Amino acid sequence: RELLPTEQVDAFVACKPDACVECGEPLAGDDPTPERHQVVELPQKPIHVTEYQLHSLVCPCCAAPSRGALPPGVSTAMLGPRAQALTGALVGQFKMSHRDVVMFFATVLGVTMSAGTVSRMLFRVSEAVAESVEAAKATARQQAVAHADETSWRRGRRKGWLWVMATAVATFFEVAADRGGESAAKLVIEFKGVLVVDRWSAYDVLGVKAWQYCWAHLKRDWEKFRLRGGVDAELADRLARETDGLFERWHWFRQGRRDRAWLRRSMARVRRAFRKLLEEGVERASAKTRGTCRELLGTFERMWTFVDLEGVPPTNNFAEQQIRHGVIWRKTSYGSDSPRGCLFAGRILSVVATCRQHARSVFA
């Protein structure tokens, strides 16, 4: 494993042989390049507690009582800034429940507190990162390419939705009441770039520059065709073969084996083949398959933006990778109980995702 740099080591212990292992002759001196072995240990008392004693004194002149105040910058809460940050990281990054945090503080740090205290500390964390999260949102909306996705999220006793907008430099999340076009519009407000999405209809109302439909989701549509059998299954097989060829060409381009001009030329044939197959689906397939083919023909150009524009991939995998952390957290926490909890969830997920993109510590 990689050793810590010497400036992060707290103590050095020199282990020298007293005598030669062969003849027993006494040994002295130093090895200029000793073998290094590091042991990481927790301090016996990993917390530092400061008690502020606020004295109340009576004025000898007017008998009015005056009480001392906390020094500037000292938290009025039970936990200091680093302990509050740890609470936020334990919940938002490591997906611990409030009760798990209570147990962690009690068993590891020797600090007793309630689940209510955890909630209050998370609110402080939420407020502390609010400005940074707004900056991340503004930065994301200024990018040329963005990915959007959504997943369910409990809001109290009602079903809500967790939305994500992911870009190469910043990612942010928001918890909304629904999965409709209004929530989608709030997510990407002022964004004028290329939006990579699945074919969810809520995105249709957005005034973005261009679209890129996710080909991984399109492959799932072909699989639905196949399950319907008959003409639909035959059509699905042909669409799947063309899709495999599309991805093969894309991988060649990504690996530097082909240039953009070659990609445009080779995809021209693929586009003609897909249009022909979709038109055939409208003519011959079952009602459901016919409807999907008709929709894709109506938005056909949204399938091919990646061919011409730099930085646009053919899939929405990036958004799905970014939202996966929230999905796992939802399965262990069951969502949020209050509007304040929803706000914290969106903010802390934004911090976790964006810090990960820049290889920065969430706790720090």
C-alpha cells in the first residue's frame, strides 16, 4: 500500500539490530534507506471537549446582573464545526441513518446525543453548504453539455422525486414533488446547452439548444419489442444489431482509432438504416411498437447529436452513475421526513457528487 508522507507521521521509532545475525559482532550506525513500516492507530480519546463557563456577575453599583458571552466563532450547538461536518459526511456520504450516527458517536467517540441533535446538526450543515451548492448549480447550467435524470424519493408521507443535473465540472440534485415538466424546467432553468436524457416526456417542454437521447434506454425499448413476439421480435433483432454496430463505431472513435469525419461518414449509413427500420415498424408492428417507432421518427434528430458535437456521448450513463449514490441512500433511509430534510438531501448529494468529480474530501 502507499505510505503516508513523513510530514503526516506523528512518531518515528528506529528499529536497529544490536548484533550481526551471522557472527554476533555488535553493530552501530544508521541505514540511510531503512525499510518503512507504518501503523495507523486511533488516539485513545479521539475528541476534544472544551467547557465554556459563563459567569454571571452582579454590578456593585446598580445591582444589575451581567453574564459572560461565548467567544466569537464558538458554536452555540453541542458540536463544533468539525464534528458537525463529520455528522453531515456520515449521513450524506456514508449513508448512515440518524440512529446509526447516534450509535457511532456513542461507541467510537464516547459522546451521547439524541437523533434530534443529529437532525439539528444536519440542518446546520445544510445551511453551511448552501452558498457552495448554489454556485455549483450556476456553474452546471453554464456548461455546454449536461445530463439529466430522476428517481423516486419519499417526501414525508408522499412520493417525491430526486432530480439530478450532471456536468463535467459540477453536479447538483433537487428533491421535487413530482416528475413533471415544471420540475424538469426548474432543474435546467437558464441552461442553453445540449441535454442528454432518456425519452421521459417531461423534458420535451424544455428550451434547450439540442438533445441527445440515451441509446442504452433505446436498447431497452428494442427488448420490449422482442418480448411482444412476431414481427416486433424480428424488428427488435434488426434494431439491436444496428445498435451494436453503432456502439462499436463509437468505441473506435473514443479510442482514437478513427476521427470525427470518419464517425460522421459511417453513422450516415447507420442513420439511414434506423430510419428505414422505424418506418417499417410504423407499417407492420403491433400497436405499442408502432407508437414507439412513430415517436422516435418524430424526434429522430435527437438520437444523433453525439455524431457531430464534441463532448456529447450517446448514452446517459453519467447521470445514472451520479444518481446511484442517492438511490442506495434512499433504500436505507427511505427518503426524507420534512421539507428541511429534502433540502439537506439535495444539498449534501450535490456536495458529495461534485467533490468526487474534483477528488476533494467531502469532510474537509
